[in-house]
Amino acid sequence: MHIPFLLSLSGILLGYFLKRIGLVKGEDSAPLSRIVMNVTLPALILLTLTDAHLKRELIILPLIPIVIGILGYGAGLFLFRKLPPEQKGVLLMGTMGLNLGLFAYPLFRGLFGDTGVEVAALLDVGNAVAIFGLCYLAGERYAPVQSGEKRGVAGVLKVFLTSVPFMSYVVSLVVNLAGLRLPEFLISWLTILSHANQFLVLIVLGLVLSFDWRHHLSKGLIMLLLLRYSLALAAGFIFWNILPLDYLIRKIVVLSLVLPTGFSIVPFSIDFGYDRDSAGAMMNITLIVSFFMMWGLTILL
């Protein structure tokens, strides 16, 4: 039970150490994360979902991140109502989205095998809607910098539908539901790419890891942390007791709810002119808190 967490922690610390000694730079996380999101993660999704045994009751899973995102956004509007737009916007983006692609997959694969990846992938479909839809529109609404025309719902929908991870979900589900099987050569190639995913993800997390966030706590981040984790624990308790799913799947759902904020909050903040350091601090704090909270919940559940 502890081994996947220890292995993940060692991988993250390796990336952080390589950054500290100057072998790589924090900025190198950007191209590496693009490789993950557009190459290795889609390969893992295709490899796992095309051969997964999908049950009818699992159709509810993509709805969970969307519901949590809406609830978080509504609560955030109330909590941050008196803050200036440049703070309100970035904090509202922080209320939505779960870091499934760059955080959960290595842990869930180590803890639960292919089942963990399958459940994470289904949750990530709804999570993508929350991040590229709700989160993006919230950031755009309060953006201190308005460059060019706003994308609006139609523009955001186009970006979402044409993203590589989403298309990999669609292809995987079509192949699975049609009862088809990928060619052996393609399976072998995807296996090689998917094996690189865990290492790259952990290195990226280590490169973005920073402890220089204390002065950001006065900018509403404490309220955001209380909101994210109180909502996650309350929703987790409810879903644990009402979802008509197996014990293992309910456990994965509960763990997913306490994941860190999505990595996309940083590029979104840069695009909209928000304080990049505040967004980075938000991501780093939730990364640390979520890691140990998930470790504890794994032991308790």
C-alpha cells in the first residue's frame, strides 16, 4: 500500500533535485508536460480503455467532476465576492478541476492496476469539461488582460473537442464498445509510450514543485484550500455511501476528489494576465496537501 506513494515521492523528489542542481530548469516542465498530454498519456488511455471491461453503472463517473466543479464555482463566487477581479478570477479557477493526468495516473496504476487507470480515465472525461469549459470561462470572465476576442462557449468547445486527450478517449470508447481490438504492432508501440508516462509525469511534478509560496497565503489561498478540501471530503462521504459501485471503484472516486488543482491553471493564468506566481503557489500547495491526504485516505478506507 505504501510502496506506490514512496515510489511516486522519490520520482517527484528526483525531478526537484535535478532542478536544484541545475541539470534541468523549471521551464523544462512545459515541453515535457506537452509530451505527456499529447503523446504518453493518450497512449496509456488507448492501451487501457480499448481493452477495459466497462460496466453500465460506470457511466455516472464523468458526471462527478462536473458536479464538483459547479459546486466549487458556486461556493467560490460567494467566498471571493469582495476580492478584486484579478484575485477573484484565479481563485475561482482554482476551485475547479482535478489533476488526474499529471498526478493520479501514476499513483492509481501503482495502487489499483488497470482498474485504477480505467476509473481515472472515465473521471477525466468529465474533468476535461470542468477544466476546459467551466474553469476557462471563469478565468476569461474576470481576466485583467483582454487580448483579442474572447473565445466564448463555442471557442472553448472547439478547443476541448480537438484536444488530443479527448480524442483518445473517444477513439478508445468507440473501439471498446464496437468490440474491436487494436493490432498487435500498435499495442506494442503504445505499450512503449505508456511506460514512459509515469516517469515523465513524476519528473514534471518535481520540476514545478516549489516551496516559495508563503507570502501568497494572504491572497485568499487559505480560503481556497478550505473550500477545495472541505467540499472534497463532504462529497467523498456522500459518494462513498450512495454510489451503487464496487468498493474499489468508490475508493478511487473518493481519492480522486482530493486531487490537486489542475496543472492548466498556470497556462490559463498566463494567457489571461493573472499573477502567475499565485497560480503556481496554488498548484504547489495543493500538490503537497493532496499527496499526503490521499496517502492517509488510502490507509483509512
